[in-house]
Amino acid sequence: MRRIDRVATGRKSFLSSSRQSFPRGLIGLAGQDSAYERIYEVVRKIPRGKVATYGQIARIVDRCTPRMVGYAMAALRGRTDVPWQRVINARGEISPRAAGDGALRQRRLLEKEGIRFNPGGRVNLRKFRWKADRFDEVPAPAGNEPVWEKG
């Protein structure tokens, strides 16, 4: 009989055995914290009034996928200095949540920052997209960023 462990990754969980590997695009739990910290470091630098896409963050972080960025954002809990609301999908939309009012909260936070949505719920990425695609283009954070409530 083989041993099966439950491995939690963000909000999803996968059953794994010692012979199975992690699903493609995911890293082992030992390296997850450092990958997430690199993601959070980049997201902290997105200026107020701008958004970035999951793919854009993944390209900046290197050795990362858009899905990993999504898992990192989902892993945030409670009060955080990571402006999670500034990360949206490549269509300029807020990605749907499994439960709760997170999408509505995200939209309200973005609107408070001056980001506007069209009637279809999309952000004009030409106007509001953060202009960084490589880590060497990422400016230092602006200073005292507010603490965001993630829930």
C-alpha cells in the first residue's frame, strides 16, 4: 500500500504519492516560499494607479509561470503590504474567485486608485498597464504604501 499525502498549493490541493511529481508549473513546497517572496517583491513595486498582468509578473520574476503568480496572490491572507489588487489577467479583467467577494473588493480598490473599467468590466491596459517587463526596469517602491486587507 502506498502512502498518499495531501499537498496544499494556494487554494487547490493535489493528492500525491512519493512516486508522483508536482503538477507542471508548480514547484515543491521547500522552494515555494522563496518564489512567492520574489513575486511579492515585484508586486510591491507596481505603482498606485497602475496594473500588471499575471504573465507580466511571471516574466519579471523569471522561472515563474502566470499560474504561480495567481497561487501567490491567493496565498495572501489578512493584512498585507502586497498590493494584490493591482494584478489582473491578460484581458484586462479581474480573474474570478472561487468564493467570497474578493473580485468586488479588488475592483473597488482599483477604482479608488483611479483605474477605470469599461462597461464589460475591462481595464484599458494601454492606459493603465505598468511599464515594466524586466527586473532591471522595476523601480523601487514609492515609500509608505498602505496595508491592504486580503480576505
